Amino acid sequence: MPPAAGVRTSVASRRRRRSTVGVALALLFVLGVAWLLRDRWRPNPDRVTVVADDARPLPDADAGSSPPSFVPTSDEPVPRAVRSGSPASDAGPVERSIADRAGSKAPVVAARPGASPSSLVDVPEEPLPEYRRVDQLTGTLSSVGSDTMNNLMLSFAEGFSEVYPDVRIQIESKGSATAPPALTAGVAELGPMSREMNARELGVFEEKYGYRPTSVKVALDALAIYVHDDNPISNLTLAQADAIFSSTRKRGASSDVTTWGGLGLAGDWADKAIVIYGRNSASGSYGFFKERVLAKGDFKSRVKEQPGSAAVVAGVSADFGGCGYSGIGYMTSGVRAVPIVGEDGGPVAPTATEVRSGRYPISRSFWIYVNRTPGRPLPSPVREFLRYVLSREGRDAVAKDGFTTLSAEMAIAERAKWD
């Protein structure tokens, strides 16, 4: 009897071991399959890349220069692009993956006079069709242009790459002024701009191709004037903003404004100097602010020019006397967007409702320019990217990034330009 019992025990033990090994092998098989398919479940950093701003600057196409070059250079450093809530970095490769965004700080809406925090959040209510996938779409898309639209273009690209994993997208964001020469030279299919092309830029493109580029409005924005979150200023008129930022004061202010006391603040704020932050001349925000707020006047020489939209906000949040302009999508908890006095004499906050209605005085549109030959369809990757941007999924990305969405009627009208 004992030997028989020993045999049975040994057989049962072997069976348990075999069962354990089988489960382990099955688990390894499942994990292996999951690893092989991982890129189908999330955006692939190899398909969507961000070109850092240490690449060679684009030449001005209307100056008769050679086509833009993207060859990295060590002797002509250009400040790196920064994302919402992320400081500029001095390290990193020329191409950075969209996976870097995972660690970025999401914009936080701060309280402000005349607007509740929730009023800045755009919640689209009008129906808009979902994007419909087409079969066998492959290719490469290059986007060169606006820094303010950097986060938004990344969001579009992430969503698009989930639908089309075989389309590679490269994004370079050095400022709106870099879009026209890149589009004209044929090194970019997409030219995002936070302002419209000017007559000179359109003329250079038309001279080469015999027609003008197609502009597609993709979102609306409030160019906000930010102050430190502790600053008690309640609102600003355009004339006051002009006196803060401009040396020419074309809006009629009688005197220069250099301290917060000059705007009526008392106590410790009375003698505190206003430290002004802005963008460089390649930025669409620079040009738009110069035209809309400064009435085409000149900026003061002491403006601290920043390499990106997020850098402006970061500078103001770290400076109690700071005041700067940037897109509303770059707001963080350390700053406050000051309401601007509108045409009716009352302060208007940069909310989605006020931007869409046009009441906010520094409202603007975001554009993507493309090269479309009249009478011919757009290349398939470009066409489908724009269709995605103007779909429900694209509109959701606009709202998520803190900008104002187009109405369904506006989106349909934009699509009719090329589709």
C-alpha cells in the first residue's frame, strides 16, 4: 500500500507541475502578442515627431533666399519650443516624440473678475459628424508653423495617427512666419498659423504657383493679457494695454505706463514696475497683438521676448510685476487673464462664448494653410487630415486644449473650400 500511495502522489505532483507550466506558457504567449500589437493601441512616437527649435531657422521666402533647410546646426542656436506648462529645455534630440507630452502640466483655469473658471471651458453642443476612416491610407505629413498651435497640432496628430498608424507626421513649431516659406518651398504640406497670411506672403506663393494657398479655419482663440495670479488689476482698456507694451501709444494714451500704480493700483502695487513679456517677430501672436492692440505701433525695446507661448506664461507666473500676452490655451494656475474693455464700455473676459460672439476685443482664428491646385483634389493624407480636424474628434481636441471650437455651420463651410 505505501508504494502505491507514493506513486499516486508522484503522478499528481507531475500533473500540477505540468498545469503550472502550461499556464505560464499561455501567459507568456498573451504578453508576447500584446507587445507585438502595442503600437495599434496607442500613438507611435515614431509616427508623430516634434522637431526641436535647434534646427536651422527658416529663411524668409520673399527675400529671394534658398529653400528652407532643416539641417541641425550648433552655431546658430534657436530657443526650443515649449509646450503648455513645460519649461524650455536645453537638452534633448533634434526630434522629440509626442510621448514627451505625457509629463507636461495641463492648463489650469484660474479665477478672474467677471468670469467663473468653468466659463472658459468650451463645451460644444452642436452635432458634428464623427470622422469616417478610409482604407489603405499611407504617407508622410510635415507641418511647419505656429508655436501657439503646437499643442493643438500635436493633439490632431495623435488622434489621426490612432486612425492611420501608417501615416507619419512631423511637426515643427517656430512661429507663424515660418509657415508661408515652408509651404511655398514645398517642404511642408500643412502650414498652421495663428494669423492670416499677409499680402506679401500670399504674393510670393502665388508668383511661384499661379494661385493662392487654401486657408482652412480650424479653431478660434482669445489672445489673453496675463498678469500674476496675485495681481488685483480688474480690467484693462486697449489704450492702457497699448501704453504698457508700446513706445508709440497710437491708441491715444497721454503718458507711458511703467508701474502698476499708473493703472490705479495702490499700496505695495503702486510703485511696482510692470515687467512686460512677449513673443519674437516670427510669431503670429506678435503680429496680431501689434496690429490689434498696438494699432500697428512699435513695441517697447524692454519687452522680454520669449521663444514660445508657454514661456510667456511661465515668465509672468514667476514675476509678481509681470504682464504678457499669449493664447488662452496656455493658461496655468499661476496667472490670470485680465478682462479687456469692449466696445460697449464693459469688461469682457476671454471666454468661449465671448470669443465666438466676437465681443472679446482680442479674438482671432487659427488657420491651416495647404497647397491645393485649383480643380484638383488634395493629396489623400492632407485631405483626410483636414477632414479629421473638422470632424467631431477634431473639435473635441480643440476644446480639450483650451481653445474655442468652430460651430457646426462654420466647420461645414470650411470643409466646402476643398472637399
